[in-house]
Amino acid sequence: MRSKIAEILINKMSAESKIFADKYADLIVLINQILKEKQYNQKKLAEKLEKRPSEINRWLTGEHNFTLRSIAKLEAELGESLIEVPVRKLSEKFELSSGKVTIHTYRNVSDNNLERNSWIRINKPTLRLANVG
Amino acid sequence: MNIFELKIWDDERKKCTFYTVHVDGNSENETDRFFYRYADEKNDFHEESNIILRLVLENIGNKYGATDDFFDRHKNEAQALPPKPKKRIPEIEEIGIHFPLRLYCYRISESIAVLFNGGYKDNRTDQESKEISLKFYEAQQFAKKISKAIEDGTILVDLDNRTLLNFDGKKEIILY
């Protein structure tokens, strides 16, 4: 059984809202896990930052948006990665395929006593033949 | 307080079943009333209510369950969503602290939670907020009655099936 209004709203929801909610939840869980492992409290944080506990308390009741800068600061404090940016794989069409390369070159053959203005196509040999002579 | 029914709001999630309360005489249950209020895309808090909905259904309902991570805004008996991380690091406080909406809820276990109503928080405390002070009070009353009913056996908690039952084994639960 599902709430009808919830179903309608979920189906119409923007991708942005979904992503924000999902990442927020993941971040909450991860941060809580790290704090628990490290047994952090205000006093310990104040010592670490060389600040007075009262100042930390003011920070805790401050109001400003969570920014990339804040995340960076948090990661530095906790010594843990909170957000990772995926590394993008190179597009396959730019990768050189393994194997032999055939190079086509063209030169004017007049200097070689060949017919003027004739062009020959030279293929760079890709396989050396054994000297059987 | 009026008579109300404790009924299923969503039982199709993988980790948590959600109940709600339906007050006698009202056309909608309390949680639907909350989401209907912000359903119009032109509403100032439409996106925020969507975020809470996604948090509830997907992250609590399907992914994590009703864990301590999400139910830590203790408001007497009832709790409020969205959650905020523990108050230990300054930047952590920023997550959720400025979120304008509150949806009240009562966690029975990590697999069963009851959702109530809520609204826009326009003051330092819920009790002082014009829109949600009444909703806050009602949530407390609902939570207290449900808690007492579980304690005295009026409501049976079936954790294996993630359901609540009336003491006589029936699914209909009416509280006074």
C-alpha cells in the first residue's frame, strides 16, 4: 500500500531534489560513522583547532550553507574523504589500437630518375623479411 | 485529543514500514495533509517537501531504515525530520540547520516509524513557530498515546512482518 499523493509527487520529482536528498542522507550517515569512530566532542575539537570551547559552540549554532569549502574543511579535520569525484574513462575512439601502423608517404620521384611528376606510394614495411640471400 | 486511527501510510519499502494517523472527521491522514500542502509546484517550499519525501521513502524506507542517523532531532516524544548530524564539528551543523520544513515522526523500531504532520519553522523553536506549534503539540500527543498503547499491550509490534496490530490481532488500530 502506498500513499497516493506521495506516489504522484515522487514520480514528478526533479532529478535535482532526488540527488540532493540521496547525497544528504549518505553524508549524514558517513559523518556520524566517522565521528563515532573518532569519538569527537567539542572539547577535543577546540583543542585540535586551538580555539576556546565557547567559540566552537558559537560555530555550532551558526547558520551558513554547506559549501565545497566547508566539505574540504571537514575532510581536513576528520582526515577522511567525504565526497569523491569519479574519474572519467577516456573515450575509446581516442585510444590507439595495438598492432602495426601503415604509413603512406608520397614523394616526387624526379630526382630518382623516374618519370617526372609521378608519385609513388611507399608503404613503410611492417614486417622484415628474413635474409634468405 | 480526538479519536484517531493508526494506519499504514507506505508498506512497500525494503527496510521500513511507515504508519500515519488519521484523525476522526478529517478527510485525509496527517502525513498526506502535510504533503498536499506543498504539492503545488508554485509553493515556496515545494522542493523542500520533495526532499523530505525522498529522504523518507528512499533513504529511510529503502536504503538505511529508521536508524539513529535520521531520528536525532528529539522533540520530547515525537522527533522531527530532516535529521542533522551530531553537534561535534562546526560545519556539520550547517547540514539541515537551515532547512525550513519539519515533518514530525515517531520511531518504533528501525523498521517501523509513524509519520505525523509538520510545516514551516519560522522561529528559533518549534513551539514558538507560528505554523508548526500546534502540529508540534499534536505530534507529542499522538506519540505519547502510541507509546503508552505499545507499553500496555493495546498495540502489538510484529517486527518480523514490520506491522502493528491491535491487541485482538486485527489490523485496525483506533486510539482515544
